[in-house]
Amino acid sequence: MEISHTIINLIIFVLAIYVGYHVVWTVTPALHTPLMAVTNAISAIIIVGAMLAAGLTEGVTGQVAGTLAVALAAVNVFGGFLVTQRMLEMFRKKEPKASREAKPAPAAREKEAA
């Protein structure tokens, strides 16, 4: 009995989803930012592979699927960088309230100068 390649690929896909889910949810919060950075790098590699797939296939279906893969991976990369930037902003030290209140607003400084 021979198993179809489609079934084997589907099983691998489902296992990858399962393993990926458990890997991401067991990461400590301190490691989320580096994990996002690595994920962005992997997505960039996926973009290169998707461009090759879109360019080297002869059928229209393969070209459309490759182009869709490039678009989705690009959204993933840019969205990942935005999320990583927001996460890094959370770790920046904020000014104490006293120093913020002591500084006049930019509009008030312009009025004083005039």
C-alpha cells in the first residue's frame, strides 16, 4: 500500500502547527523579543524561496501561489518588525513625572522666546 505524497505533506503540516504552537506558548516573556527577531529572519528566507517558486514554475497556479506566498511572507516580516519595535519600547525607561512637569511645553517656549 502506497501513501499519497499529499497525505504525507498534510501530516507534516499538522505536526509543524502543533509543535510551533507549543514552542511559542512555552517561551518565557523575556525571550519573546529575540524569538520575534528570529521569526522575522526566517520569514525573510521564506520570501526568497517563494520568489523562486513563483519565478521558476511554468503553470499559472504555481505562479499565483508563489506570488501569494511572497505577499503573505512580506506582511509577516513587516508586521513582525512593528511588533518587535513595540515590544522594545516597553523596555525603555520612562522619564520621571517630576522632570516631565518641570519642562515647559514646546508652544510655551516659543511664546517666551518671542
